Amino acid sequence: ECEWVQSLFPDTKNYLDVYDKHNLLSERSVFAHGIHLCDQEYTRLADTGSAIAFCPTSNLFLGSGFFNLSKAEEFKVNVGLGTDVGGGTSFSMLQTMNEAYKVIQMQGEKLSPFKSLYLSTLGGAKALRLEDKVGTLEVGTEADFLVLDYKATPLLDYRLAQSKTLAETLFVLMTIGDDRAISHTIVAGECVHTR
């Protein structure tokens, strides 16, 4: 795909430069995947305040490469965790956190449960420039969140009963939790769904 785009736009330096030449890089820009970026592209994303949506289910399904989270962080690029309408395999953020762990693990690095939670909440909100409205439970934000049932499945119940720390609990939820664990969905402070 990168070679094809370069053949269509031979006067550009790289894939991202196509967008840049059309004034499409800004704080309102969120680019999906970001798996084949060079240092120059990371720098340009950071300089323009553009963000990347890390879509691990599509990274794994399409087999086109792995997102390099540590490189994006090194260049101070905003990153949020995302599902992928076109190439992803799930809209579940729990499943997406699970797949993100695998993508990072395959690169010989670790994705802590706290970083994973950040990417799926405040990281995504910052990528969209909505951190003053969503992404946290701070007073004044819209309070969109899920309530999880630790006993939703026998395996989840068993594994969580063994957890001794918050990090262990979050890790279990992000690796074996799924939508069956969602007991309540709260949007703008109002319960809109109960299982």
C-alpha cells in the first residue's frame, strides 16, 4: 500500500506527506494504524498535534504489521486505542485491550494494564481532543463508563479471585474479560443498559 501511494504521489516524501501536502495534518487529525511510519512521519505527527488510533485487532487480522507504541511515545505522538470498522474483528474494548497486549508482546515489549486502560480511555479522548469531556471520571466530565461483573463467567470469577493487586485485576479483565462482563452501561451519567 505504501509503495502504491508513493507511485500515485511521486512528489511526496512518504505516505503521511500526501496528507500533509493537502493540509490534513492538525490537532483534529486521527490516523488509524500507523504501522509503517518513519521517524520523519512520527515527528510530523507530533509537530502538528495529530494522533494515531492503535487498532490491534486489524493489525492481527490483516497481518500487515504491528503498531510500535514505544516509538510513538518516544516522539510524543498522541495515541488512543481503537477498534476498526473495516479491518478489525471486534468492537469490544476489552477484546481490543487483549489484542493490544498481544501486539506489544509480539514486539518483545510489555503493555501494562494501566497503560492499556489509559489508551482505551483518556488516551483516546486526548487523541480526539475531547479530554475535557470524556476519558476520565473527573467532576464536570460526561461520565461515560461501564460497570463490570467479576463473576460473569466461571473463568473470570476464578482468575479474579486469585488477584491480589489492582494491576492483576486489570490484567485479568483485559485478557480474559469480554462483553459478557458488562453489567451496566452509563452514558453522560445515566444508566442506558443493564444486563
